[in-house]
Amino acid sequence: MSEPVVDLRSDTLTKPTPAMRRAMMAAEVGDDVWGEDPNVNALQEESAALLGKEAALYVPSGTMANLVSVKAHTQPGDEVIIHPLSHTVRYESAGGAMVAGVQWRPLGNADGTLPLAEVEAAIYQGDNPHFAPTRLICLENTHNALGGTVLPLASLDALAALARAKGLPMHLDGARLLNAAVALDVQATRIAAAFDSTSLCFSKGLGAPVGSIVAGSKAFIARCTRFRKMFGGGMRQAGFMAAAARYALRHHVTRLAEDHEHARRLAAAIADEPHLELIYGMPQTNIVFFRCTHPQRSMAELAEGLKARGVLIGPTGPDAARAVTHLDVDGAGIERAIAALHAVLKG
Ligand SMILES: Cc1ncc(COP(=O)(O)O)c(C=O)c1O
């Protein structure tokens, strides 16, 4: 029997485990647009508690979680301070501009944090008609495009103190918030406490097939619920998916540490290869970005060679690629990926 493909392109590619599928099959469901799906209601309550917020809302995707949040915090014509390499700015199809009508004010440090003094200087709350009023600050943790970086708690607290002093809300794209919590060995509430609202994706490292949560105050979640409906994201018997997310919260959180260990093993092997280099150093969580400096072999050729050996990575540029560890890649899979890398570079 041929060995399974080791798919490191993304942690969104996981398939539900047999036990998760059983939980989905057994789920009691109802019409969630009417607030009658018991699994969605339970997921929302459990997520609000996990994140230390008053309320939470199940939405179809991480993109919609960020979009309803930005929309609920702002008015068209407002400005939002956000890292230029954040998923929301780069990979959400200009939803903030198109749907919420906001203007991004990109400011960021190389480690995914925001530069405090520059943020303070950029905040505009006056009545000069030339300027868009600042209405929201957004962060991403872990920071995907910067290699799954975990933002230091002190940087979150300092930014939160500034935002509160200015009366500005903060939103967290917490697609991988639990990877950050596991890496720091803190409760998710410790990270979420710096924010007025946070998202969390079930369909990434947690291994559920669909869905994200947005958590915040009751009034904020009521606004998000209206926008979810407006954007076409009101789902009916969504409890089948919510049951998978609830299963993931019970069984797939502490194991994220394994993914982080796998990413470090892979990164160490990459660092040992003379013609490969880590772009962001040793990973803190489950994302490894690396560059190919081989004089005769491009990253596309390296990826093709790996594919022929049953290992998939995601090229991100002419000489760069991303490898993401997750639930469907075990220790043996990582060893196969490492052996394939060595073989292709030697061949
Ligand atoms: C940091 C971050 N935020 C948001 C998203 C969007 O999630 P979705 O693909 O569910 O829309 C992603 C997806 O990879 C992500 O990495």
C-alpha cells in the first residue's frame, strides 16, 4: 500500500477524524437563524467562556469573522490601524474597503506587533475634515505571514493600554489564537483580555471542517449577528459543523504542542541544509517559511521533487515556500518530509 501524502501546504487541509465524524453524525440540530440549533448555541457559549467574553457568534469562515467584526466596530469612512502583512489586509479580497467602507492605516513591526509610538501618532480623533477618524486597531496572533509568530503579551498589554486611553476598540484576528496560547502556556483568556473582540478558527489547527467564532460584548455580538445575516452567512442546521468544532475544542487543543514540535523538527532539518534557509528563524508555532538558495534548483523544482516523493509544500514566491504542520501530519510524516527534502537536494 502506498504511503499517505504528507500535505504541508496549509493547516486548513485537515479532514475530520473518525471520532469527529461520529460527533457530527450524532449532532442534534435546529434552525440557527432562528437561534434554535442546540450545538451552535452550546458552541457559542463554550467559546465565549474560553475567550472570556460575554457572547460569541458562529460564522462560516475566518474571513467573515474579521469582516463582521470590522463592520460592527466602524462606520464607512473610518480608519483602521492594522499590520500591513495581516491576513485581513492581504488575503481577504478588500472586504474591509468594499463591504465595511473603511480605510486601512497599515503600521507594523517585523515581528507582527504594532509600533506603539507610531500608532499613537497616527490616531486621529479631531474634527479636521481632511482626516479620516481612527476607529479601530486590529492585530493578528499568531501572525500567519510572519511565520506563525506569537505576539509577546507585554506588547498586547501596552497597545491595549493606549487603545483604552484613547477610547478605541481592539480586534484580534485570532485564527490561530489557541496556537499562541499553547506556545505561551497561558489560557486563551489571557491573550483575549487585551481585545474587545476576537475571532478563532476551528478549521485550521483544530481540525474541524468549517467555521470560526467571533467573541465580544453582547451588544457587539448582536451587531455581528445582523451583519452575518446581511453578508449571507446565516446558516440553518449548522449544528453538524458546530458539533465538529465542539469536538475539536475538547480533543484537539493541547495536541497543538505536537504540531509546534513537528514544525521545529522540520525547521531544524531545513536549517541544516546548506542551500535552504529559514526566513523567520525557528518557528514558535506550526508555520515554517524557508528559502531555497540552491544555485541550480528553484523552489518550484524543489516542490516538484518533493511532490514526486509524496510531500506537498506551498511555494510563496520564486525562491520561498511555506510548510504548515497540523493534525493530519504525524511524526512519521515529518520524518518522511525531512528524508524527501534531503533526497531532492542531493539528487
Ligand atoms: C490569520 C488568518 N486569518 C483569517 C483567515 C481566514 O480564514 P478562512 O480561510 O476561514 O476565511 C486565515 C486563513 O488562512 C488566516 O490565516
